[in-house]
Amino acid sequence: MPDGSNPYARTTILDIRSPDALDQALAFLRRGEPVCFPTDTVYGIGVHAYQPAAVERLYNLKGRPDRLAIPLLLPDADAMRAACAGIPPVAWRLAARFWPGGLSLVLWRSPVVPDVVTAGGGTVAVRVPAHDWVRELCRRLGAPLAATSANLHGKPSPVSAEEVRDAFDGLVPLIVDGGVCQGGIASTVLDLTVAPPAILRPGPVTAQELEEIGGLQVD
């Protein structure tokens, strides 16, 4: 369950066009604090992926069951090399076609990814979002974002900063307002650690597209 405490006297909402938005987000993330931001799909809430205490805080804020792993947002496809292990050639083909975009790939995790991110499992979901600001945030952070939709667990995914504020006002230091997210639907999740690869969550990238581009059959 969410911890219910309000550690911040007020949550700051900054327009994404503000010159301070990126620097403030980076400062909070480096201190292990959560930040909410728009993506190409829905609004997300994220923390520094390599700070286990920050990831634990994210679980508590959302009321997310600790058996559910948290995906990683990357600045570019090359960042898979640090976050993932044993990357198959098909992952690079799919990344070249669908990244940045609405496809998450489940791959074997790298040892640098904390157990809390993967719920103790051996795999991790990674994605490069089609959102310039978020990619620059990851790039300047020097680490992936452990990020999920900015809602309480089980509630609808938010597409506006106002919806995020309704859920997390006083619980996060910063919400970056980028207007209404145009995607409005969470990414397709494709597990490449099983044979045949399996779609764990349908989304904007279809099975037909995956088969055509990846040269594979998917469940």
C-alpha cells in the first residue's frame, strides 16, 4: 500500500519548456527522489535505476506489489549494453526499427541492475522513449530511469500533469508538465528471453509488425 505520508510541503509543477526543468529533475533524481514526467505514451514516475533505496521508494509510493518488476527507460539503444546481458541480434533489429517508440523489450539483466528493479528475477524490460526531453534526462543522469506509469497501482494511466497531481501531490517533489501525452497507451512488451518470443502486453506495436521486422514468430 502507499505509505500515505506527505514528505513535501508542496509539489512543484514545472512547464517542460522551463530552462530549470531538466536541472531540477536531475538534482532530485541524483538525491534518490522520484520525479514525474511525460513520455510518448503516458505520464511516468521514475527514479535513478541504480539506487536501490530510490526504487524501493517508488514501489511504496505507487503501492506496487514488490513481485512486479519495474521497466527501465534508456537514452538510446546502445545503453542496452550496460543494462542487459546476452543481447540477441533480433533485439538490435527491433530497436533499429521501433526505437525511439512504444516497444519494450524484455532481456536478460546486467549485474549492474539492482535486484529490486527486477523483483529478484533475471530479466529486465527496457525501452527508448520517443520523447526528446526524457532521453536527454537519462543521458545527463548517466543511468537508466526505473520508471512506470504515474498512477497508484491499479488505477488508469495518466495522460496529463493534472491527473498526476491528483495522485501524487505532496508525495513527489516535482511534476514536469509537458501537456497531454499523445500516445495515451502503454508500450507493447515483448519478451525475448523465451522461445518463441512472447507479447506480455499488447500496445502500439503489433504482433504483425514484430514478425515482419524481427523475422520471428511471436506468441
